[in-house]
Amino acid sequence: MKTGSKITKPQISKFKFKKMKSKNWKNLVLYGFVFLFFIFLFVGLNTPNLNPETQEIPLSQAVSDTKDGKVSEIEVYDNKLVLKEGDKTYEAKKEPGSDIYTLFKDAGVDLSEVTVTVNDRTTLNNTLNILISILPILLMVGFFYFIFRQARGAQDSIFSFGQSKAKLYSKDTPKIGFDQVAGVDEAKQELKEVVDFLKNPGKYRAIGARTPKGVLMIGPSGTGKTLLARATAGEANVPFFSMAGSEFMEMLVGVGASRVRDLFNTAKKNQPAIIFIDEIDAIGRQRGMGYMGGHDEREQTLNQILVEMDGFSKNEQLVVMAATNRPDVLDPALVRPGRFDRRVALEFPDVEGRREILKIHAKGKPFESKVDWDKVAKRTVGFSGADIENMLNEAAIRAARNSRKKIDMSDLEEAATKVKLGPEKKRLQSEKDREMTAYHEAGHAIVGWEMPHIDPIHRISIVSRGMSLGHTMTEPIDRVHETKSHLLEQISMMLGGQAAERLVFNDITTGASNDIEKATQIARAMVMRFGMSNLGPVTLNIQKESPYDTDQLSPEMAAKVDVEVKRIIDNGLSEATRVLKKLRKKLDLLAQELLKRETIEQEDFEKLIGPKKLLPGHKPAVLPVEA
């Protein structure tokens, strides 16, 4: 049917009928059979008497009444006689299988004057007995059929239980290309070689080059791994088989390996093609890491993937792509040369990448002409492509909710904050609570404003969002390296909230719990990973290679790590307290303004406190690092 052609009602009805017929005829036959079987069984087992109120008499009396001519009609059943005497009906029991003519002849009774009807139910009873005997078997078969149907995901046939559930994006499926993926220029360059191999394999074979069998894409969630894999297939114009790692796993051992074989066989029949396995760490974790041995379903599935990737011939045009955000847990055999031998790393986009991503996702949405896209790109440091798409969608929702036809800068600002911190929450707070929150956030802002390596303050608010009662946000810049000075000043800024509580109220609140947690994480990383402490440039954050390995960090060294972490935290709190004592008037001024306005943006903050001093050659605040 051509796009845009008009569909009449008869066409729609015919289409629906064919669709229903193709999908449901097997179920209709099955349900009809079951329904008729139970109706037949019910009727056979519950055949009522001819007259529920019929009286029962002894067989001898029935013979005597017949001999006396009182009985006009006899109906014979397997184990009883029904005698009609005028308007009355009687029943008499007899031995099953006995002949009525012989019975009455032996008693000297002539049945020539009596109407005798013999109802032979032997065949019916035998049929019912057979059905009753096979009923448990039928119920058992039906039960296992139901279980298999649920386990295989309701596929078309029970014999497809071991077949793969891969989604096929064929040549006819609307495809995407590299022009619809932004912020990952280096990754796209790596994958262009894969596209060229699928399009022109001859030039690589002629020179003796072997293209990678597998491409492993690693990076945080939301950075576009799946999107980039689809774009690669779209650029090469080849079938794209997509399947998540968890879809190989089932409750029955061996099903995962069977689905791997089926997936690869299907892809080979459609080559050139791309197989994409999302979240491969679900089945590709390092073997031997568990306590249950190496014969579980996950390891069998992994072994089958290794075998299939080793079985590629030189002439096969099949590329396996996979994505994970946990490359450290993958089995070494999976990432060795000859399997997933090419790694493509995706990171959070830089400012240029975010600007391009904004252009892609902004298509189809109306924006005010005053929207500053450069500012939005700078505002979204640390956002993934998925976060940016979500932010623009939230901005559009906010504009529509406020009955506006176009999205403005305030919508984008609110949406970015919502994506990062969560929606606003209206919580009932006492004036004392609001004052404590205001001083807490003002403490963060004043310490950050004073520290030369901290980014400019972007927004301060005492409006509750998520789990926090307020927030202080900076306008971060893209950094390649983290310096020791910047990390120490970050710790001081994080502890500035509690330092303000101590200074103003001579008390502390639970509101600093998240600040303390993040500060401790930074301090511990400085000691154990970055070598930024008195313990020197050593790495102490050693991972276990197996569950049977003992900790390689001695108790004495662990105690020294704890001492160093506490020293860094204490020094950060002391520095924050020193800054707030020095700038107490600015602290009080900012806190009072927050109580009035609840939220203060960067421009108003700098008018109130002054512009941040980030002069070239300005020396950072020296924090004590010696014991």
C-alpha cells in the first residue's frame, strides 16, 4: 500500500480480518477443542434420570408386575430397568451385562406384550473411561505448553523456543546515518572503516588486510552507543540485528547458547550484516568469578559467542558490535584480538558536541529568537546526549503548560535544573528551617566565590528539589585534567554549608550529609587513586581478580589511608570556616536575600557580592597538606 493512499472501510475490515485469521486460528482451534471436550465430558458424566422422582423397586417385584400384565413398557440400561405402569414409572436394578430376555424367560414371563427398548451405553461408557484416563496427561501437556509459551516470550511456535529474539532493522526500515549522531566525532571516524569494509570488502582483501570481527563500544549511559550502532548499519545500508544481552538468558540451561547459534546463522544468511548486542556485560562477565563453577547458563552462552566469533571465515561480511558501560568486568577472551579487537570509547560531549546535539534535537520545536545556544551548551556540562534530549523535551512541556507558543530561555534553564536535580517540591518549612537552609547555601556560594579555581556561581536557591532542601550550582567548564588545587577547593566549597551552620548557629544539621559524602569520596580518591596525599604517588585502590583473592591492602596501610582522608576533610572544613569568618558580612547579606527571593541567578549574585576574581597568575588558596 502506497504512502498517502486513502484506505476505505472495506479495506480496513478485510485487512483486520486477515490479520486476525493469520494470528489467532491456532488458538481458536485449541480453545474450541478444549471447550467441546469439557462439554462432552460434563454431559456424559452427568446424564440425568428420565424422571428424577422415579421410585426404585426390587427386581423380583418388577418381574412379578410384568408377569401380571401391569407393565406396558420397559427401557433397559446397563445396570437398571425403567418400567412404565400407566402414568407411573419405576426403576429396578439388575446385574450389568445380564440379558433381560433370558432373565424374564427364566422367570416364566412372556415379553411379547411389552414394549422393550434397549439403550446400549457400553460404547459411550468406554469412551468416557478412556477420556477420563487421558485427562491428567492432557492437563500436564497443557501446563507445560503454557510454561514454555511464557518462557519463550509468546513466539509463534513452541519449536522456536531456542531461536533468537533479535530485532531486525532491514534495508526497508527507516534508517539513520552519522549526520543524526553528534558529539562523538572520534567514534564516528573509527566506525567509518567498518562501513567502508561492508560496502567495499574487495579493496581490503586485495591488500591482505583483515577488518575487525568485533567492535566494542564503551562509555557511560546515554552517550549514544546504541544510536551509533544503528547509524553504522544505516550508513552501510545492511541488515541490523539488535539484541540485548539479557534476552539470551532463560530459565532452561542451553537456551542462551541455542539463541546465539540461531542469531549468527540468521545473520550469515543475510550478510553483509551487523549483529549488535547491547549490554553485553550481562553475559560477557569474566568466567570463574562465581562460586558455582563454570557450567551455568551465562557461561555457556558466553562460550557459544566465543565459538561463533572464532568461526568467521575470511570471506564473510559480518561484523559484531556490542555496547557496555562496564568494560572492566568483561572476560579477557571476549576482548582479545580476533574477537572484540577494536574498542570505540564514547564520553560525555564537550561544548562543541553539545552544541551540535542541541541542533539535532531542537529540530521540530519552536524557540524564541533570544535563546542563547552557546550559553545553553556551556550550561549543560556533564550532560549526555540523552540528557540533552530530555532537557529539550522538558522545556517544551513547560512552555506548553504555560500556554506559550515558543520555548524561551527560562524554560531551558528550568529544564536543565530539573534534569540535573529533579523537580521543585513545595515543602512546609518553619522560618527557622528556611533560615538554616539559606545560610547553608550561602556558605557554599561564598566559599566557592572566594576560591580562585572554583567555577563561577551560576545559581543559588533554597527551593527544594529531589532530596535536597536547596542547591548551589556553578557554571562548570570542560576540563581534561583535574588539579590537586581544584579538588581541595571543591572539598572546601562542599563543606562550606556546614561551616556556615557552625559559625552562625553554633550547631549543625543533617542537610550536610550529601556534601560530606561527596567530599569524602573526592578525598579518598585523592589518596587511593591519584597519589595526592602524604602517602605519595601510589595506587591503593586495587581490584580483586577473583573472589578467592585476599585484600592486597594491609591493615596498617588502610589505617594510614583513613588518617589521610580525615586530614584532608578537616583541612577543607578549616579553610571554609576561615573564608566565611573573613566574609561574614557578605554571608549575612546573601542569606537574607535568599530568604526574600528564594532563588538568585548569576547576574544578581555578582551584583550583590561582586564579580568573581579569576585573574591570570592568581595563586590559589593554599591549603595545608602536611601533617
